[in-house]
Amino acid sequence: MTDRYAVMGNPVAHSRSPRIHAQFARETGQELVYTTLLVEPGHFKEAVKSFFATGGKGLNITVPFKQEAWALADHCSEQAALAGAVNVLFCDAAGRLQGHNTDGIGLVRDITRNQGGVLAGKSVLVLGAGGATRGILLPILQEQPAAICVANRTISKAEALVEVFSPYGKVSACGFDALAGKHFDWVINATAASLQGELPPLPPELLNADAWCYDLMYSKEPTVFCQWALQHGAYKALDGLGMLVEQAAESFLLWRGVRPDTTAVMAELRAG
Ligand code: ATR
């Protein structure tokens, strides 16, 4: 029987993961099927159990189940444990459910390998302090930036993240008001504001010369954050398509032991 993989979420019909993994499979000569599985709230655990009990090989987990997947896993990678969220599940040889989080690694790989960006030694501002931020802080810190500032509407949430991640590097928290007069080499938007086409209130002088901006969101048209970035002097304004493809490649590597080349998929998705 062909090896089965899927992405579980709600909603999930829009997911590009089946297309991405089908292309990875072709490219690497692997035989597998990858589908979407719509799961109703309250039924996540039984859906996962049933998937693996019937021979499923691996799952990607998306909104709103990443935290539940973390709680369900028998063992989590350090990155998933710190993120408190899991986007990759599989059963190991002993039948234990392994949880990983490839979102942050995907972001860093897109920045450093695909785009030629450098985080080492740079001042980084991360906007937002929700699950998305929690998922990216460790891989960014591992690149050894000069410092990361996490700015959030609700300052206490940013402060809670600082507590968790301080052992791994220089991290601080602030509200958006406190950004006045500060300047950064990198601004990474991890707020849910862009989902509504909104922007956090950002001072116009926020970007250093040659600053790079990255929106974890992606869309066909430039996101509001990317538009803001270009209007305010960013050297580059990147959206989250590359991160999406790279987190998928990391998932594929965990499942199949081979890393697909992402260039062709990226070009194909950009083309629409
Ligand atoms: P996710 O898992 O996608 O990060 P989340 O945990 O709900 O989602 O977090 C959403 C983040 O976007 C939070 O940092 C939220 O700010 P608060 O913690 O103050 O709620 C931020 N956010 C959402 N809408 C926003 C808006 N209109 N302006 C600024 N920040 C916003």
C-alpha cells in the first residue's frame, strides 16, 4: 500500500501542502499520497489515533490544532517543546508519537538560504507574541542575532515569552508605544493583524538603512505589512510563502529521510 500522509486542520481545504508534497515526492522519486483531513473541534485526538492506527505514516498539523498536537505527542523535539506547538507528527519504530515543529526552521532557512539574508549580529524586532512568535524564537536565536525585541499589544504576553526564551539569547519585551525612537535591522511580523488586512501601529522611522522585513503571512498581492515595509525604506520585504515551503521540506525530511529541493515548488506557487 502507498504510504499515506495528510495535513489536519480546520479549515484545511485551502491548504497548499498536498500540492507541495506531491511535487517533493515526484522530485525525490518517492511514492506517497498526501491529502487534507478536515477535523471538527473536539475530535482531534481520535482523528490522529485513527490515522496512525490505520497505517498513516505522518501528519502535518495546522490551525487550530498545533497546541493539541503538542499535548498529544509522547515525545517532542526541543523546538516543539519550547514552541508549545507541533506541526509534524509521526510514529517512531517503538510506536511512540513524535512531535516536531518545523515552522521556525522553515523561516530561518528561507531567510538565510533562499534569500541570502543574515540574522547573525543583527537587531531583530518581532511583532506579536502569540503562537506564531513562540514557534520562531528559538531558531532565530540560534542564528545569534545581536538581540530580539518582541513587541506586542498585550505586553504581558511578550514578557511571558521573554521568560521562556531568555536562556537561549538576548530577548526583551515591549509595547508598540515603546518602539518610538528605536531602529532595527529586521522586522518580522507574526501578528494575526495581517489576517484582517491590519497593521500594528509602527513608528515611521523604525527601519535601519538596508533593513529587511518578513511577514509570516503570504498572499497573492503584497501584504499590508510588506507594503508598509517598502514605503518605509526596507531593502527587502518578504512574505511567508518561502517559510511555508521550507517547513514542508523539513517535514518531508523527517518523514522520508531525504530533503527535497524547494526551488521548483516555490517558483510554481509564485506563478499561481
Ligand atoms: P497566532 O497563533 O497566529 O500567533 P494568536 O496566538 O491568537 O495567533 O496571537 C495573535 C497575535 O497577533 C497576538 O500577539 C495578538 O496581540 P495580543 O496578544 O495583544 O492579542 C496579535 N494581534 C492580533 N490582532 C492584532 C492587531 N489588530 N494589532 C496588533 N496585534 C494584533
